[in-house]
Amino acid sequence: MHDLVSAIVEKLQLELSTALAASQQAHDSATHSENIASNKYDTLAVEAAYLAHGQSMRIAELKQSITLYQKFQRPTFSADSEIKLGALVCIEDDQKRQRRLLIGPASGGLRIDSERGSIQVITPTAPLGQALIGKRVSDEVEWQIDQHKASFSVVVIE
């Protein structure tokens, strides 16, 4: 399972390099002489500055996530374990469709491909993460987002 955390760090580092390039481009655009406002309605430089600020916040978030995963030690789980931080969980809905989820310390929504198929990272603070924490294999879980209610069972905890 160490390879799972390594794959997450690798994907986050790739996102970081993309965000760094985008941030540099936004900064260059915000400070370029051609983007100096010619009148009060010319907002190109201001918009580029907002974009650069957003990119810098994303970069800080990615760096923090990378550090968390580099220090993260996933616990081992057995067939009768409860779901907690670090668990790789397989859930199955009423139509027998399965999803694999990793309860991670950060970067909820991140998807990685592995030999087991696609794995989505969720955090314990996300609604689905909150619904799963403390559950065991064979537990039924109901989860509601907006007006949509979903029901599924926990198939495997690794």
C-alpha cells in the first residue's frame, strides 16, 4: 500500500509543477507593460493579478498536501477493522457498482489509477468520509447530497 501513497504524491507533484507554470504565466501577464490599464474600465492586469493570487494559494495547498502524504503512515487493516484515516474502502451500491475510496489526510477528489482500478481520495471531513468513518465490512451506509440519497454497503476495508 506504500505504492498508493507514492502514486498520490507523484500526482500532486505533477499538479504542483503545472500550477507553478500557470502562476508564473499569470504573474508575467499581471506585470507586463502591455497590460497597464489605459482607463478605469481596463481590468486585464487586475484580473491577471487575481489569477496569480489564486494560483499561489493553490500552490501552497498542493505543497501542504504533498508534505502530509510524505509523512503519512497508513495503518494496517484487517477484515474486522473500522474505517478510519488511511483506509482503502470498496463500497457497492444497489446496482452492484463498486467504487474504491481512500480516506486520506488531504486532496479530496483526487483520482489515481492503480492495478486495482480507479481510486478516489476523500477526506474524513467530507460528507461521504463522515458517513464512512467507524463503519465495518457489510455495514449499510446512507448518504445524502442535496436532494439525492444514496445507499451502499461496505465490501472491503484494506
